[in-house]
Amino acid sequence: MEISGAEMTGISDLQAHRGYWLRMVSNAVSQSFARQMADQGVTVAEWVFLRVLHDAEAMAPSSVAEAMAMTRGAISKISTRLEAKGLVQRTGNAQDRRGQTLSLTAEGRAKVPVLAGIADRNDADFFGVLTAEEAAALDRVLAALVARRGLRDVPVD
């Protein structure tokens, strides 16, 4: 009987960890998606920001921060970049001089469906190798982990 390196050292193999396999899959899916977003001139975080704003007419930066589980400072940096790209506009609040709202410009509103299509194709391309039953099982397991661990942060990187 052959003894593995892990048995001799008492240190588990990298591949013995589910986190290793999850990270391998996550990296492959995320890196492909990030490259495709970069080809469209946005980062993944900017895509998530645009997608969050798409469902609202306008939002306060604090509401975007809450929806994305990011700091207001991070949201300010992303919104500034998106304003410079002509995808987001900032409007002052007439009732509260310090208050602002963020909304998509016409260009930003038109770009979201394009980016969503890329996201859908990236997902289909990567996970399309699974059978319908395997995909459903993976969805159930991942949703159970998210629910039982109380995860809520939106992945943006």
C-alpha cells in the first residue's frame, strides 16, 4: 500500500478542500466575465452598480451602498467613474441640499441589457456542460449554503 504525501505529513492536500474547488470554478467564471465586461468598458463592480440602478428610477447613494453591501466611499468612487463614462447621472435633492440621487442616463439604461446578455451567455457557456439535473442540484446546494451562512454581500470582484 502506497502512502500519500498528506498521510506522511498530516497535512491535507489542497484538492481535499471544497473551498479549493469552489475557488477554481469561481475564478474561471469570474475572470471570463471580467474580461468580457472590460471589453465593454466597465468593471464587474460597475456592472453590478448599473444593474442595481436599472431596477430603480433613482436611488440615494446610501441605498446603492446598502444594496451592494459596500461602503458609501466605494459607491462614491464607482459612481464618479460611471458619471465620467456618461452612464450615470447625479441629481441634487431639492428638499435636502446635501442629498443626492443617482440614476442611469439614457446611455446607461441602453447598456444594461447588453451587459446582462453577456452575463447570461457567460453563465450558459460555463455551466452549460452540466446536465439539467446537475445544474439544479448545484443551484440548490449553493442557495442552501448562502441561506444557512446568512451571506448577503453581492459579489463584485
